Amino acid sequence: MGRIGAGRGAKDAEFLELVSGHTGRLYRSACLLTGGDTHQAEDLVQEALGRMYVLWRRKAWTGGRHRIDNPGAYAHTVMVRVFLAQKRRRSSDERPTDQLPESAGREQDGALRLTLLDALGRLSVQDRAVLVLRYWEDRSVEESAEVLRLSSGAVRTRTSRALARLRGQLGDSLAELAAR
């Protein structure tokens, strides 16, 4: 194997390390973004990692002015942008439903999780994305604004309104929510 082949092997090994370290977090975030649709979440993670791999192979990735310092965070950014782009161009063969498939969950909080996923699923795509970024991934307003390509003020406003909509769907008390 020549110098070029050895360089590719090292890059591929670095990419596999990134994938193994961040796929779980990406998948959990994708599940929240898709409203609990695990198949769509898997597709979303695969698409994001595919796009990351294309970037990874480029020479500009490892140096130069376009260097990405935190590939894990960038992978989340790519995934959220892919999700938003897919929702903008939803194909005509998709049929939204208000029923979740039967799935085994934890006995303690299964109903609570399903209720939360259902409520997240009823939010708009942008509202869901901002809540996942801000509260699930614990990103700052500025980081969320960069990912969503919005201003910081727009992220604050959207977050406030999304939380109000979520509270309107779920009620104010935890006991009321758990009873559903």
C-alpha cells in the first residue's frame, strides 16, 4: 500500500472512531427529532454519517481554513440540518398518523415517554428541533442558532413558544402528565 492508501486507512480509522463514539447520542437525538420513529431515526443518522464521511475524506477537513474542531458536534449539526431539509420536502407517499406502534418500553416511565414523544411529534418541525437542541443536547442559544441558521433572538423566541405549546399539550403538573 502506497502513501495515499496508508493515509486513507488512517482517515478511515479516525472516522470509525468518531462513529463508534457518537452514534448512540446521534440516534437518541434523532429519535426525539422524529417523534419516536426509530426507523426514520436510523435513516437520519445514516444520512448524517454518510455526509460526514464525504467531508472526512476531503483534504480540507484535516487542515486549512475550513477545519472542523469538534466533529461530534458537527455531526449533530449535519443531522439536524438533514432532518429539517427532509421535512421541508416531505414526499407525497408519507402518511402521518396519530398512533404509535406497539413497542416494549421500560415499565417505570414507558407511558410518560410515549406521551412526551407524542407531544413532541405534534409540534412543528422547527419547534421540535429547537427543543431537542436546547434541552436534549444541552446546546447554548448561540450554538442552536448556528445549527438552525437563525438569530439568537429567534431561537429564544421559538424556544419559549415551543415550550408553551408543549405545556399546553401536556398540562402543568407531572401527576397530570403521568396519568395520561
